Amino acid sequence: MIDLELLERVKNDALYDRAFQCIAGGMLSNYKHKEGDKPTFIARTEGAHFYDFDGNKYYDFCINYGPSVLGRHNERFRKFLMDELEKGYTPDLKEIQIEAAEAIKKCVKGIDLIRFALCGSEADMMAVRVARGYTGKNYVVKFAGHYHGAFDFILGGTSTPENPVAVDEEREGDIYNSITNTIGRGKHALMDTMIIEFNDLPAMEKLFEERGDEIACVLFEPIPVNIYGCVPEPGYLEGVRELCTKHNVVLIFDEVITGFRLALGGAEEYFGVTPDLWTFSKAIGGGFPVAIFGGKKEIMEGIVECKTLSAGTFQGHPLCSAAIVGLTTILAENDGAILKKINRLGNMLAEGFLERAKAHNIPLIVQGFPGAIVPVFTTKDKIINNADALENCDQVIYFYFSTRMNQLGVYNLQRYSCCDEHTEDDIQYAIEAADKVFEELEMFM
Ligand code: PLP
């Protein structure tokens, strides 16, 4: 087992120094920087592994922050892209966008109409605009700790139960809140957002009773993978659906992570609850930069009538649309065999983590779902929302575990996702690495 802390990554460090001279911070995203580590430059990929320029091998459970469900070498997927590329690379309206939209409609039953975007942040912002246009109302409700992209209006914010309108402040001890804070945000950007806790139906009921006539939409991840993988309590999603219908609030599922990973039909298929609008990105493009938003015909009508603006030079780029067609075709084959495999490996990883943690007396639960599992250090048997996490999770160990796993070559983003190229040997490696970290932790606990 490698330990990067003990290795000199000479070529990698030289690349970082070079990158630092021409790319701000020498990295691609603030979130892709691991505290205390220099970013890793990928020289080549093989199976579910990649190698840095010094020849070190990494077991990749980050899979490009989620998108690469098929892995990075699927020949058939490549062919879908190459076939489109060979027709000439014009970012224009062709048949492939219709095929992509039809493929999505076939998977996600409640969607009537879609539009394309380039990333999850853009799709979320557009869904909010559509909801505002449809309802004629202004406020957006989102949940504490949830992440919907890096743009001013949907990033971060805190609130109090007495006053749910978001403010741009650091909340002490809340690591998630601190990493979504930014300088340079427009002064009024968060003032149209209200923040309440996930899995707290009475709080939503009270808010809707008091201010439902001002609220355009509720935007959230049906399984908030970004917030300790909390799972909706029984009846919660149904309750939210009911409240939204009663108060004419548009219900938006942000399926940027759960989409095409939780199930081919997403959270609607998995939970049996249908939102009004959806956003998808990451997995839907199998590694290419594409997102979509869409939903019920009457809600998308503003775009149909050109009253709600949706525009962009590269939206629906043929190569990205071909990626959607390729991904959905391949995932649907053999009765969804690839997602079944990913689920099986994810469950195996979760069980391995739990078993080894128990052997070392480390209080651990695993949340999320098999396609994106989140190890959470707590003595409780579940964590239901941000407030619960702040009170009952050990965030220091949470980040220590993630950092040490990265150093041991198990590339992760606090959550762990498998792809079609993972093998049982890869899972075993990750479990052995976890065992080593639990052993280290046991000495401090
Ligand atoms: N929504 C969720 C749930 C996400 O996890 C992310 C990104 O991680 C986004 C939206 C934003 O997507 P993107 O980074 O493609 O803009």
C-alpha cells in the first residue's frame, strides 16, 4: 500500500509549480484542492485506476466527481461520440439533440420537455428561473448545507429558524458552510433565498403557511449526498410533494449526483415521488460537460413561448448530446446490469468499512446510497440533516479519514462512488486502506 505522505512526487510537484505560474492556484477548482496536499496530475488511466507522472497508482473512487459511471475506456460509449464527431463538429441543432431528449424522457417518466445546459450550476439556476416565471413568485427555498453549484444565488448561505432568509455568514464549526463562503458575492444575491433544515416537515409547513404566496420553488437533492448522504425520512418526500402542490410551489429535484446512478429513472423511480422540475448533470454525460433541466409541459411553457429566457452558445452541443444517448443506451442494456454491478460493489465497500470500523471500535455509519456512499463518524444510527450533523458528527475525523484515504491512494471526495470498471480487488484495496486509517484513529480515541 502506498503512502503519498512518505513519497517524493518529484514530477508531480514540478507540474504543480509549472501550473501555478499559468493557472490560478495551479488547480481546476477550489474544491479539487485537498487541504495540505498538492493536486495530483493524471498521466494515464487504466481500469478504475489512474497513475501520476511519478508512476504511482491510485484507486479512483471519486470518478471525476461523479460523472464517469461507465469508467473512462468504454469502447461503445467512445463510438457514440466518434460517430457524431465524424459528422462535423458544429455546435448546432441536429438530430442528436432530439435523440438525447427522447432518451431522457424514456428513462425519467415524469419529464415532458427538457432544455440543455453545460453544468449542474447552470441547470439549477435555469430551473429556478423557470419556476419563478411559472408561479410569478420570488423566493427559493433550499436546505442548510445543500450544494447546488458555485454561482452567487445558489451557493451557501445560513439562516435561523426565526428568520429563514439566507445571509452570507460563516457559521462557527460548520465546515460545509465555511467551504461555501466566498468573497466577491453580489450583496443582494442570497436575499431571495430561504434556508430551512432537510427532513423537517413541520418547519416547511410553517414556512409555507406563513409565506407560501411568496415562494416560487423548493430546490434540493432527494438524497443530499453533499450533506453526509442524509436519506429522506419515511413519508418526508411525499409530505414535501403535498405541501408544494397545496401552496403552488414548484418542486425541483436536483439530481446532479443521484441522476443515472440511484436508478435509471432517478429519484422518481426510486422513491415513487414525482417533482415538477428536474436537473441532471454529472453521470448523464459520462464524463462530458452536459446538464439538462426539464419537467412538466405547463411549467416549461414559459420557455416554449420564449417568455422565459434559456440561451447559450454551446447548449446541447452535439458531442455532449451523443454522450447522453450513449450513456442512457448502455445503462439500459441487460436489464440495467451496470447500475446493478455498481450497487453491488458499493454495498460491498460500505459493509467492509463498517466491519473494519467495528473491529477498531470506531463509531461509524454509512449513509448515501450504494452508488455514492458517505462514511459518517457518529454514535447515532442515522444523521438526518445539517443541524443533526453539526451536533452529532465528528467532522474532524470525517475529514481526517478522507485525507488519509487519499494519501493511501484511495482517491475520494468524502464520498465513494464505483463505476463499471471497478473490480472486487479495488474494493478490497479500499477496505484495507480504511482498516489502516481506523487503526491509526483507534490510538487517538
Ligand atoms: N448540484 C449538486 C447536487 C452538485 O453536487 C453539484 C456539483 O457538485 C452541482 C449542483 C453543480 O454542478 P456543476 O459543478 O456541474 O456546476
